[in-house]
Amino acid sequence: MRSAPPSPPSLTRRRALLGLAALAAPACRRSGPPPAAAAAWKELAFAPASAGEGPQRALLLAPEGAATLPMLVALHGRGEAVRGPEAGARGWRDDYRLDAALARILSPPLTPDDLGQMVTPGRLAQLNASLKEHPYRGLCIATPFTPDLRDRSVEGAAGFGRFVVERLLPRARAESGCQAAREATGIDGVSLGGRVALLVGLSHPDVFGAVGALQPAVRADEAERFSALARRAMERRAVALRLVSSEADPFLPAIQALSDRLRRDGVAHELLIAPGPHDYAWNRGPGGVEMVLWHERVQRGLRPP
């Protein structure tokens, strides 16, 4: 049964969600200070938990009324990983300009410009129809530094997964007061972050009810391994799973191969292919909008667009 449409968020809540973010931002990489909406984000620092482990950083967007909101862990790409923990943690806010995407989602209808002209008319209509039926109510979003792991296997990502599950999520929930149910907890990421989101999310189906990956940096010859990981996860708990790529994404053939293998193995998932390249402009357009809307819909128990 589909939930009844909630009442639209108040102006006060919109401002709390966005920190009065400026809506228009040029499509070039940030070199100046963070946008005005930075006031809505909290900086989280984590001391090393064991010898040989470096310090960790994360940002937390905790809107007003967070007790009713789901939690999303959003991971950045390799470009931010090589710049260190502080720059990496700020990647979704400063480099990918997530605040601008949230501002437009809160003030529909979306236009092609809001997605960097990287959207088909049909997809734009689907997004706007979803927002019209169920106005966006918000997410708590945690954006940790995502390391560029030398060992890119499930085992190699296990340490980072423990940090996310055992340290980041408990603290983010304590400081935001957001929902803690697995059905209201998701993980996603772009490129390197998309790959790590699959490894961590599918390794912890008891923690994450929704797992997404934007342009994940996977190889076609890894399809069987990722599909096996997904099958094991689904045997434990049902997980909403989505892969997103774009027409000029160099990882598109591998992502399609992974989707084909998941389908052959009977693993329920979604595959979305949007227009556009694999770059910052895509992250600021379709990437951020698709990630936020899909998770907010799924984690509220609504049908995603």
C-alpha cells in the first residue's frame, strides 16, 4: 500500500534543511569558500581507533525535525580521496554542490538546467511527478572521507565498513536524532565511492536497507563476484539495490555487465542510464538529484521515480 502524501514542508523547515543556500552555481570546480549552506552541516572528527589507522573526517547534514528523517551515507570519488580526509569529507557539499540540488528538489518542478541539461524529457517528467505526489521531506546525510583502498576486494573494504557501521552511523544518529531502522538507512556513492558503497552496503544488509551506486568504478570481469555478494546479502535481508550510469561513462559497459549478471542470478535491482559524462558536472546534476530522491523515496517506503 502506498503512503498518503505528506503535507509540504514549511518555509522554516526548508531554510533549516538548506541553510539558505544560494540556488544558482556555476558548473566549474569550487576554488573559493563553501556556499552559505555550509552552516547547516556539522564537521565530525574521529581519532584513530587502532594503531596504523589514520584520523577520519565526515560532514553531517542534520536538518530540523531530523527525528522523522532517514539517514544516507554518501561516498565521494577518487578525486577527493587523493586530496585527504578533510577535502574528501567535504566533497559532496563543496565539490558536488549537493546543497544546490537539495534547494531545487525543495522547490519543484525541476528543470533541465537543474540537472545540467543531462536529462531526458521522460525522466524529468517522472522526477517531477514523484515530487508533486510526495513532496521531498528531507534526509540526514553523512559524507565521510572515502579512502582509495589498495585492496579493492570485499576484504579490503572491511575496515572502512567497520568504521561506517560501528563509529560513523552511531555518532551521526546521536548528533542528528534521525531514524535508526535499517529500512531508513542507505548508502550510496559516486565512482570510487559507488564501488565502495556496493562493497560495504552489501556486506552489511542488516544495517542498510537501501544500497545505490552512481557510475561505480567496477570492471566487467568482477560482475560474478559482485553478484555473489548481492545474492548473499539478499539471502539475509531484502535490500533495495540500484545502479546508475550515464551514456558517456567509461564504466557503463562494466555496469551493464554487472546488471546483466544480477538479472541472470535473480537479484532484484534497478539500472538507470542517464545522459552525460563521468565528471563533476554530472555529479552536480543528475548524480546528486538521482541519489537523494531515490533514497528519500525508498527509505520512506514510497515508490521511487
